[in-house]
Amino acid sequence: MATDTRRMLRLPVVLPAAVGVAVAVTVAGAWAGGGAVAEVPGIADAGSVTTWGLPVARTVMDAAAVATVGALLLVVVLLPGGKRLSPTQLRYLTWAALAAALWAIASAATLVFTLSDLFAQPVSEIVSPTVVAEFVTTDAQGRSYALMTAAGGVIATLCVGAGTARWARLALLLALGGLLPPAFTGHSSASGNHDAAVTSLALHLLGVAVWVGGLVFVLVVAARREEQAADAARRFSPLAAWALIAVATSGLVNALVRLPSVGEVFTSRYGLMLLGKASTLALLGAIGWWHRRRTLPALAEGARGTFVRLAAGELLLMAAAMGLAVALSRTPPPGGEGTSLSPAEELLGFPMPPALGDFPWTPLLTQWHFDPLFAFGTAAAAMLYLAGVRKLRARGDKWPVGRTISWLLGLAVTVLATMSGLSVYGKVLFSVHMGQHMILAMTVPILLVLGAPATLALRSLPAAPKGEPDGPREMLLKLLHSRYVKVISHPVVASVLFIGSAFVVYYTSLFETLMRSHLGHMFMLVHFLAVGLLFFWVVIGIDPGPRRPPHLGRLFVLVLTMPFHSWFSISLMSSTALIGEGWWSLLERPWVENVLDDQYNAGAIAWATGDIPVLITTIILSIQWIRSDLREARRVDRQIDRGDHNDPLAAYNAYLASLHARDRRPTSSRTTEES
């Protein structure tokens, strides 16, 4: 008992020590990288308070944000529970509220220090309500820290009054969303390939928060000898593995974007700090592997000592990595001095591509541009799908090869639409953008829904033991049959979203607004893909859902929806008002002679490319209808053979057979029965 008490007393020492390590590494890294003490001749210094207070405030802000995510992850995912939060979950929800409050305070301090640093004036001279309000409304960094301050305050308030898992899940989503604003400011957003840098940094932040925050609170529950400690560690292990993959791959992409050459890794301060961070992450990955092999089985048997000691050391290493990350954000990358981006690079994230020429297919297939969101998303979707197929085959179950081919082909077409020349020219030519839109909304969804991913997941995921909280399989079933899915999967709603969203995006100022930012453009592409998946799931989907219209009803939905698509295409071809005029005017495209001709071509592409998917969908629906009738006929035959009269058709056949037998009886017998 004395040993356990000493272990519990170490916990309040380990967590502040981790924050201290992160702050120390931040300060040392900022000094070594030259980012915290750089002076510009002729410009006054912001003062020592801002010089060292800014990296410290950012470190505390990051640590508090990670702690908030970790505590909420523990409550929502790692600890067993039901719809109502258990006393243990409520206790750690209070921890989340305290961490969120600290997050809000540190974010506000970071906002003030950043304002002082940008204007090179001490905090006491620059800070006033008017100046702060103007900084928040006009500067991207000001908005970023203001959003994080608001997120921390809302989460802290929400956690105080939350008593159900639903509100805790909402708080977790807000916390994850609150991590993202810094990804759209700083070095990443200012780099030449800023769309890849921004997306990879956002993925990096989410991976770090889940990994570090989850480990912190798994360590807490283990050190406090909670009954659910082994369950929390077991559930966290696969999350940590995926978080490590996300952190490593996104960090690699971000490094390639920022460094002008591989040699700069070993010759520049920025590269050496990046190398130190990568080495720390590699060591953390090795520790995670050791956890999975040795300490988790021991923890399940009640031996917590080894796990707590190793996890504490892992936490200190993570704190050092976070400190290096903050220091890196204050260190200018090599080659950034004196380098200016062209207007096209600032707007697009890459140089203006050449004209399509007489053979437009050539540049569309050769001009590739890496997009981390779709690259990592499609890779993860492929790996998870193949893992599910492998699991089914390992236990002797069959899975149609055609579904696997359809799924993988859909992912391949997604990559083609989002990273080939279609993506590059889709930002500078409306006609190519419309082709990209049609592929994502009408071609990719057909292939993906025929892959039946939800059916595969339901067959391959294990069912949660009786009395245990819902697992991924149960959550997926609840989602498929939820009220929300029931509403959006109604044929009328799905059709309105599918067609109506095109009119809303292109015939309002929304298109121009979304094209002006990488986040907006990415959201637009994901939206087109999502509404296409919803519509074609309703029409030809294999996966289960809350409502499955009859095949005749699905055919009516398809036939009634397509004229509106043709109307949209014709309206583009006949319109004399230029859609997205503000965006196209910003681009310097000397090889575009007439922008209205390009818009006419966009409408023609939308019209032409819509007919083929509709024809294919009609054929698929007809085949599904015939197969459904054949299955129904075989089912009825089997019931009749078994003598099952619960089926209406079988009962009717049995009734006819009885009448026939009655007619064959002798007349005297029938007279006796009638009398």
C-alpha cells in the first residue's frame, strides 16, 4: 500500500515536470534557432517580457489544449460508460473543464504577446481594447488565437454542466476543431505549397493532441489505480498507433514543403531542430511498441508499476517534442529570406500552369499536385477496407471480389480527380473545375457505394460483449439507423442536396468565397463527394440504412432528379453573367482568351458527363432489381418446400391445394360434411 501511495504522489510531479520540460526546450530551441531574439535594425524591440513570454505562453496553450483533448478522449472513448456519464467520467470531465479554462487564458495571453511582437512594442504600450479588437478582426493570427480562446471558454462552460455522453462528445469535437486555427497561419500558410503545408499541419496537430493527450490521461487513470485503467490502455493502443502514423507522415510532408533541399536538414538550424524532433518521435514509437508487447498485458493482470514508469518517461519525451515544435514555429525556415512568391503562388499554392494547348489531356495527366488530405484519406480507406476483407477470409467467410475492385477503383479515381492536372487546372479554369466536380459527385460515388464499406465493417468488426459499452460496430449500427441519417437519406432530401447544392454554390457568392482559400476549396470538393455518396447510396446502395425504397421508387428518384441536372448544365451554357468573376480576375491567365467561353465549356462538360453515370446507374439498378426478384422467388420456393404457411403466397398455395383435395373426395363424403 505504501508503494502505491508513493506512485500516486509522483503523479502531481510528473505532469508539471512535463510542462517544465516543454517550456525549457521551447526557450532553448528559440534561442538556438534565432527566432526569439532576432532584432531588426531601425525597429524597436518588443521587450524581454514579450520575447520570452510569447513562446512560454504558446507552450502552455498547447499543453492545455492537449490536456483538454486527452481528458475528453478519456471520458468519451477510453472509459466504459453509457448514455449517462459515470462518477468516474464526471470526475475527469471536471479535469477537462479546468484544462479548457487554462487553454482559454493561455490563448488570450498568446494573442496579446503576438500583438506586441508584431508591432515591436511592449505589452503595456500596445494593448488596448480597440487595438486588440482590430487585430482580431483584420489579422489571421489574431482571429486564430481569438477562436482558440473562445473554444476553450465554451468547452470549459460546457463541461461544467454536461452529464451525458452526447454533450461530452460535442465538447470533444469542439476541442479537436479548436486545435486547427493555428494551421492556417504561420510558416505553413505562407509557404509556396501552402495547401499541402496547411493540410499536413492540421493533421499533425490532431495526431499530436490525440497521442499526447490520450497518453497523459491513460497514465493518470493507471497511477490512480482506477478499475477501468486496463480497458482505457487497451482502447488507447490502436488510437496511439494511428496517431503516430498521422504525426510521422504529416511531419514528413511539412518538412519537404518548408525545406528547399534535403541537405538543409543537416546544415541549417531549422533542419537540425527538425531532425531532433524526428528522432524523438522515432523513440516514442519504439516505446509505444514496447507498451503493446509487454506493459499492456501486465497492466491487464494488475501490475501497474512498469506501465506507469515507462509512460511517465514517454510523457517527458513528448513534452520535449512539443517544445521543439513550438521553437520550430518561431524559427524561420532556410531559404525564406528574400524569397517572394508570385501572385499565382500566393493564391494557388503553386506556380501558374502552362496553357492546355492542342492536346489538353497531356497536361491534365502530367501536372500532378500532392494533397495530403485526399492522399492520406484514400490510403487509410484502402488499408482499412483490405484489412476487413482479410479478416473475413481468415475466418472462412467470403467477400465478393467485385466489391473490393469497385472500392479500390473509386479511391483511385478520387486520387486522379484531386491530385492530377484536374486539380491543378481546376483552380484556374472553370471548365476543368466542373469536370472535377462531376467526377467527384457522379463517378466516384457509384464506385464507392458498390463497394459496400458499411456492410464490410459490420461483418468484420467484433461485437461488444454483453454488458460492455458500445464498440465501433454498435456505433456504426446506431448511426445508420439514427434519426439524422433517416432524414438525410429520404429520397427527396438526398435529391435536393445533390442538385440544390450545385445551384447554391455556383449561383451565389459562395463559389468565389470558397475558391479564395485552401480550406474553402477543400470543403467544396468534400461536400460534392459527400452529397454524391448520399444520393447514389439511396439509389443503388448495398449498405443497410433506416429506409430502403423499393426499386421502382429508386428509379423514379433517378428519373425525376436528372432533368434538374440538365437544367443546371443548360443554365451555365446560356448564362451571360460570369460566375466567380472576382476570383478569375485575380489570376493572371494570359492564355485564357474568353472567360465566358470557358464557362460555356463548363456547362457543356456538366451536361455531357452527367448522361453516362445516369445510364450506368440505370443499368446497375435494373440488375439489382432482377436479382432481388430472383432472391425473393427462391425464398418463397424454400418456404413452400418447408411447408411454412406464414408466408402469404405459401398459405394461398396451401389453400388452393386443400380445395383441390376436397373436390377429389367422394360425393357422399362431401354431403355428410355439408350436413
